Amino acid sequence: MKSIAGRHVNEAIRPIIEIAEKIGLSDDDLESYGRYKAKIRLGAIRSFERRPDASLILVSAMTPTPAGEGKTTVSIGLAQALARLGKATIAALREPSLGPVFGIKGGATGGGLSRVLPMEDINLHFTNDFAAVESAHNLLAALVDNTVFHGNPLNLDPRKIFWRRVMDVNDRFLRNVVIGLGGALNGFPRESGFDIVPSSEIMAILCLSRSYAELKEKIRNILVGFTYDDKPVIGGDLKVEGAVTALLKYALLPNLVQTTEGVPAIIHGGPFANIAQGTNSIMATDLALRLADYVVTEAGFGFDLGAEKFFDIVAPYGDLNPRIVVLVATVRALKYHAGVAREELKEPNPRAAVLGMANLRKHYENIGKFNVSCIIALNRFPSDTDEEIRTVVEAAEHEGMNIAPADIFSRGGEGGLELAEKVVNIIAKSPGKFRTLYQWDRPVEDKIFTVASEIYGAVSVDYQPAARRNLDLIKKFGFDKLPVCIAKTQQSLSDNPNLLGLPRDFIVTVRDIKVASGAGFLIPITGEILRMPGLAKAPAAYRIDIDDHGNISGIS
């Protein structure tokens, strides 16, 4: 037993076969990874039809504080609350990256009485999906350089190779490197660099694929660089899609675990929302919709990032139809966007919480642009006072917003019952089909401006020279019909992390535009966003330890 916020959690978790049986799966449907986690075989996935009345619930958030607002905790707690109401429910979530685990935010398995288990395993390597993506990505990088080394039959210009390498820790020193040093036997020197695994196009492809054939097709379509005469070179030109896909054999299979209350959870894939599409795999979400009546999934960071990409990219590719958005807000985030210093956020300040609602209001309004209903989940933190919670709820209701306080961390599913009941009632009355914000066949500049103006609130978009050059190449080679997956800071609605609350009259600056032709989207890179984070002065790694019995501590 472990005590959390005055309550007890029994961490004698159930064998995974018991969780599988709850949703109609047998031992033959699983590839077990120990006693408490398993992958679900493709044959099992294909044997179920999607339930016609299954409801997909998308959890997003207002612009968060740097420490996050507990979207994963709310997602898990909401799934537990729905199960308490007698609803057949599955949570479909992303896998944690080692970058945040050892960086600032720590673990990504929820918290308190609303977690997925086994927590340490999921946060550290899990079923090795991230390692497989890292290996597959870097195999392609090695093969690209190898073809240049051995006579360069594709006429690939080393100065125009876009395919960098990846690793799954935050390491600012590898953002820009020179490879091929050490003489002719070691290759040709050129500038390159590393990105973090969640930003890998292989990760994006994995999360947008449902079969090995689809994986291979997308890998064939990856743009790796250009020739000396400016013709594109794609993965298929190297004829290595089979080898790269082979490394992803088990990574393609969704992972089954459980919550602290024994609710099934399918955890698969982990692209970041500020530099990729920010949601778990469509295979995992689709499978959950075949096995449950209510599916709770999550989009990373604020609604302006992961959720916008879910509606405009992931849902069309996966034929998914979210029925409601649960918009996570916290008193501390509201105070933060009212200008309260981070070290003072635990001090009671109901007035500041209401002043910070401009940011929340913008996200709430944005959700309506997709023809989807919304409810705010006011996620309670231990430092919140009853007066602050009451004041925010009354202010939101006065403005006509749906809202429910949720004490999910300390009370688990019980603390989310009011939220769950309202979610069920809203779904029953909600429109049947969402709409995208833009049509994919519009010009690239129009798509970028639509997101920047409608979702962020920008007045215009400025393109730096590199972005302008890439726009010309995108049009020339027919990539302009792809949707846009904008890379932007998560700390502001704008591309400037210092502009809190509801910024006005700002310009979004696009530095570069990457072509992710395998995944099927373009990546406009705005502001100072980086695809390889760095570690803070006192990273979470300093708190993590393991004892002689193999018990890991310090992952929060």
C-alpha cells in the first residue's frame, strides 16, 4: 500500500491477461512483456469491427505553465470515472519520452490516484518502441550517408541531405554537429545534427500507420534530400523500406496496460505536439473504438498545438470523429497567464485566476470552430483553495461555458464523476461530425495563415529566406497539398514564449519549412522552437534513483 493525499493506493496490479479479458481479448491475442504489460497482435486488432456508437473524447488544455497542467492525469481519471458510471471505457494515450522524464516535467503516466501502471516501466523504455523508432530512423540516416560514400549513384548532394539522426534524451550539444571526420575511410565531412526521437518522422509515420504495407509505403515516400541538380531523393530510391520497417515489427503493435483502478489503457507512440502531431497512434485509438463505448485520448500541450493537429491531420488520416473536447485548466495556469510569478502560484489569489481566463476563453472559442462541443475540466491541485475553485467555476458559467471541477489526483475516478456525467450528457446532445479548419488543397501560405490567425490570433505571418526557398520547392515538387503541422512554442498562443495570456497584434515568424512527405504533412518551424531540447540546470535526472532491490524512485 502507498499513501497519496491521505488515501491508499493498492499497487498489487492485476495480471495483464485479466485486463485483456475485460475488453474481449484472450491470451492468444497478446504478445506479453512480462506479467503486467503486453502488445496486442495484428490478428486480434483486425478481428474486431469499430463500434458504430463509440464516442471519442479528446482531452486538451489551455496554454500550460512550464510544468504542465495534468492532461494525462485528467485523461486517466476521466476514464476511471466513466468506468465507475458503468461505461465500457478505454484510455488511449502516448508513451513517455526519456527527454521530459529526465528533463523538467518528469514522468508522463499521470499522478496520484489517476495513473497508468506499471509506472516506472512505462516511463523507462516500456516495450522498447522508442528504441525501435530510434534505430529505424538512424538506420536510414546511415544508409543515406553510405550511398554517398560508395560512389553516390543517386547523385545526392551532401549539402542537401535533410535526414538527421535522433536520440531520446535532451542534449543541446548534439543539435549541430560535423560528421565524417577522420579521413577518407570515415566518409565525407558535412554538417548535420540530432533531433529528439518524438520529433522523428519515423515516429510520426508509426503513429499514422495501420499495417506493415502502409509503413513501408510511407517510408518509401520520405524526402531525405536533393541531388546536385535539385531533384528530390526519397526513401524508395534507396530501396531500404523493408529493412527499416523490419526494425518496427513490434513497435507497430499497440501496448496494453491498466490504470490504478484497473481500467484498460492502450499506450502507443509518442510524438511531441510542439514539433510533431502530438497524439498517440491512430491504430491504438481505432482499436480502442473497436473494444469500448467510450475512448479517452489526449493531445499534447495546449489546444493550439496537439488538438488543432488532431483535427486537421490525425483525424482525417485515421477516420476519427471526436465528439467532445475536455479542455483542462488549472487555477495555477490561470494565475500564471494573469502575470503571477511562477514562485507565487501557490499563494491564494482568486482575482488573478479570473483575470487569467482570457487565455482559457480563446481556447474554448477555438474549439467551436471545429464544430465540437467542449467542457472545461478544472483540475484541482493541492494548493488550490475552495474560494479559487468556486470563483473560477462561477466566472466560467457566467460566460456560458461548460465546466466541472475535478479532484482526480487525490480522489481518482471518484473525483471525476461530475465531469464524467457532464461529458456523457453533452455527447448525447453534440453534433455528429467535426469539421477541419482548412482544406488541404489550399495554398500552403493560406493554410499556415489560417491556423496562425484563427487559432493563435496572429495578424500576419512573416517568412524568412529559408522558408521562402522551401515554399518554392514544395510547390515545384507537388508537396503543397499536404496539411501543415506547425512547430511552435507551447508556452504561449504566439510563437514568443514570453507573451502570456491572450497576445494581440503579433506576427508569427516562419524560419523554415520541413517536408515530412512520408508522414504526409509539412512542418513550418516558427520562432525559436528547437527539435532537440536541452536540459535545465537541475534536471529531473538528479532525483531519480534505484535501490538494491531494483525499486526505482524519483519519477513523478
